[in-house]
Amino acid sequence: MAWLNARPERPESDKTKKPVPSRREQLQANGEHHPPMPPCDAHYLVDHLFEIGPTAPAGAGEGAISHVDLAAWMGNTGIRLNAWEARTLRRLSMDYLGEAHKATKRGHPAPWQAEGLVMDQLVNDIDMKNALRGLAKL
């Protein structure tokens, strides 16, 4: 998700002031609404992560969710996590935050992609196909 929500840095050739769309927005603009996702056998933990919030405010920036955040969430929801679930949620939060920072680099591959396959290139290829189709109609 961090990769999908990231806004890649602006290409040097782009001098416009308009905001760079997130990878999710780019894919949706090209008709791709559900990008390939890795298999997951613990969907409930991912649901918990996004209910808590994958990152927690930490002063001037973002930080990974803390044990205090988890304890407050458990107290508010009545859901009890065992030790491995709490550790996994903290680790997922740290990984999400790390990937969110890496994903702002243009051309950074999605974490689930095979080597050599870059989603930004796929988006660019789709854009090129659409541009060529538009030219062919002229």
C-alpha cells in the first residue's frame, strides 16, 4: 500500500507546478483499479494495521505505531492481540513507513514485483499506447 500511495518525485523534464499523482491515481487513470498484490494469509492483521493507522504521528514527522498506540487501540476496540500479532503489527508499520519513503523515488519497484519489472514503466507504456492510439485517430 505504501508504494501505491506514494507520489513519485517529479521527472526533471516536467517543469509544471501541478501535483504529481500517486501511483494508485496513475494506475486508475489508465483503467487499472486493482494492481497485483502479494498473497496474504493474515488479512485480519492487515485490516487491523489500517484501522489503527499504518503510521503514527511522531512530533514533526511520521513514526511507526508504538506499543502505546496498540494498547490504546486494543482498549478502545476490545480486541486482544497476542504477543506475535502485536510484534507483527509493529513490524508491518515500520516496513510500511520505510517503503513509503523509498517509494517516492521515481522508478522504485513495487515490493511484490519480480526483478526487472517496474510498475512506473508499465504506467509509462500504457500512456504511450494511449498517445499512439490518439495519433492513429487523427
